[in-house]
Amino acid sequence: MPTMRAVVVDTPGDPDQLTIRDIERPEPKPHEVRIRVQATALNRADTYQRRGHYPPPEGAPDTLGLEAAGTIDAVGTDVIDWAPGDRVCALLPGGGYAEYAVAHAGHVLPVPNGIDWIQAAAFPEVFLTAYQALHWLANLNEGETVLIHAGASGVGTAATQIARLHDAIVIATASAPKHDICREAGAQHTIDYENEDFAERVPAITEHGADVVIDFVGAPYFNRNIEVMATDGRLVQLATMGGSTVNDMSLRALMAKRIHMHASTLRSRSDAYKTRLVQVVRAVLDGYWEAGRIAPVIDSVMDWTRVAEAHRRMEANANAGKIVLQVEA
Ligand SMILES: NC(=O)c1ccc[n+]([C@@H]2O[C@H](COP(=O)([O-])OP(=O)(O)OC[C@H]3O[C@@H](n4cnc5c(N)ncnc54)[C@H](OP(=O)(O)O)[C@@H]3O)[C@@H](O)[C@H]2O)c1
């Protein structure tokens, strides 16, 4: 049985549990392609999964890694759109931290000309998540005001860039050292959430309030998010990094402003949903990506043998943008 090297979690726990070992090389099913991985990128979910708190969905590989870039080396019998040798990146249900990863053929994107493996590996998860949040869930209209929390995160920097393509006004919250990153991504206003209260700053920036809020922090922000939102505002909850139980929540406050709330995880969506999302993102964003109008913000690039250090960096909130692991030297 052919083998490959992959990052394995010995026992769920701290980053030292991550080691590179030989495991069985995956074979593509009829609707899948196999990618010879050049680079993969970290997502917060990898750190939760490593700790044993975020099990992979049914049928997904145990190996960490929600995205990867590389060259297709094998295609399943039903695949007609891709061929060995194609340069691609892909959204994965898992398995990206490995020399080979299999992807649903509908979850694969071509790597535009001039884009390297580092950029390609960092693109799928954050841009697909951010596009879905802003356009499919929040129905962002041109010129609206968007409040993006964790503005220097991988998803936050992607959301800022996509919102700016729509001439939105972006207000980003982040710790002070990361404000330059938020501004480079396109945010016109930044709030240092550790020393300022966004519930005071947002009304000072816009009397009308935020039309859209993209939130990853959760419970400690919920009531203040509603407070700073415009009538008919849309709140998209993508994570609960600060806690998930909201006390003293007033449904009346939501009704008074006719707030729409969406809560979502991309990983749990159906294959058909992800295929549609990939098609739309390819059609809408590929040209901007190739032209350099959007690009994943890269925090750091490490050889994959430094995977434990990469996880520590993310868990310490030291990264701004994506941490990329190079799998091929
Ligand atoms: N629902 C979905 O479909 C979906 C998809 C992808 C990702 N996600 C989630 O979205 C979140 C962001 O992911 P990512 O990979 O982009 O993260 P990331 O690049 O690691 O950035 C996260 C940043 O959030 C800030 N932060 C952390 N805890 C915070 C808290 N309690 N209060 C305020 N700010 C806090 C930190 O920056 P500062 O220095 O500014 O504090 C940290 O660096 C993760 O929780 C991830 O699991 C959800």
C-alpha cells in the first residue's frame, strides 16, 4: 500500500502532539481529485481539532488541514474538469497537512497565473468563508457600513477586501499592533478593542449604525453588536472565540431594529453548497485575485516540520493574517 508523510496528532492536546509520520496515501473516489501538496495553511479550527474539540465531519480524514495548494496527480473516474498537472488550490474537509490530499472536484479552484503556492494555499478557506458571509448571508449592498471584528484574522482581512470591492465602509476591531494590517487590507476605521469600547466608537464614526456585522467573538460582543447596528442590519456569527452564552439578551432590541441574524459554519455545509460557493467565488473573485486587487494576507511561512510552532503562534494570537506551511521544500 503506497504511503505518504502527514502531520499526525499523537494524543489530543498541546502542539507538541503534532508529529510527521508515514500514513496510507489516499486514493481519490470517483468524484475526487488527488493533489500533490506544495503548501497548506492554518485555520483556528485546526487548533480546536488538535485538542480534540472539533472532530472532523463524517467521512473526512482525521488528518488536520482545511485547505491546500499543489498539482493534481490523480483524478477519480467521474472527474471531467480537472487533469493531472493542473495547478490548483482546494477547500478540504480535512487532510491538508500531508504530502497528498484528496478534494471534492467541485471544491477545487485553479491557481491564477502569477500566484505562488503560498498565496494559493492561503486563499480558499478565508475567501470562501468571507464571501459567503458578506454576500450570501448578509446580502451586502454597495456603500454599506460593515463592522468586522477580529479584523486582522485570516477571515477578517479577506472580508475587508471583499467588502471594499463593493465600496463598503469597513470598521475593523483588532488589538493595536494589528491596525496597520487592517488598514492595508482596506479598513477605513480601526478600533483597539482592548482600550476602546466599540459601542462608543462606532456611533461616533457612523450615526446610521453598522449595516452588517461580521463577528467571531460571540457572547461578550452580542448586545453591543445589536446596539451599534442600523435598522434592518445583518449580524453574521462565524465563531465564539470570547464565549458562546449570552446573558441579558433582549429579543425586543432585535425586533426594534428588525435585525437579521445568521450563524454558520462552512465546514458543515453540504458538498453541493460548497460546490456552488466555489463556482460563484471563481466567477466573481478570480479576476480580482489574478489582478492583485485581492490577496490573502500572509503572516508567516514555515516549513511544515515547524507545525507545532505554527500552532503555538496562532494560539497566542500572535499572527495577523495566514500562517502557511510549506510541504514541498
Ligand atoms: N464559521 C465559519 O464558517 C468559519 C470559517 C473559518 C473560520 N472561522 C472561525 O473564525 C475565527 C477566525 O479564524 P481565523 O483562522 O481567521 O483566525 P486567526 O487568523 O487566527 O485570527 C484570530 C484573531 O482573533 C483575535 N481574537 C482572538 N480571541 C479574541 C477574543 N476573545 N476577543 C477579540 N479578539 C480575539 C486575535 O487577534 P487580536 O490580536 O486582534 O486580538 C486573533 O489573532 C476562528 O474562530 C475560526 O474558527 C469560522
